[in-house]
Amino acid sequence: MYPTLARMILDYAPFESVEDVLNMPGLSDRQKEVLRSNFDNFTVSDPSEVFTEGGDRFNNGIYR
């Protein structure tokens, strides 16, 4: 899944349900198959402000 699908999941998150990852635009049938086979490894929860504060959705590696 890394890096292409993982990046897509980050770009289109948050999701309401695990199955919503299948609605990401541009997924191939093979990518959908990979996602479905990993549903048991996924979880969905409300995003915490600590992770989205200031518009940052992931750690960009820039530290002050």
C-alpha cells in the first residue's frame, strides 16, 4: 500500500467509514482489491485537533 495508496488515504481523509476509502477518485480495480483485503487493519475515528491544527494533516518534517 505504501506509498501510493497510503498517500491517497492521507489526501482524502477523513472518512466516515472504512469502506469509504473505496470511493477515492482514480482507484484501479487492483488498488480496490488491496484496500478490501486490508479492511480489518483499518479504523475510523473523529480527527483530533492536535493532528489537524493549523491545517497540517501530516508530519511534514519541518521543525523550528
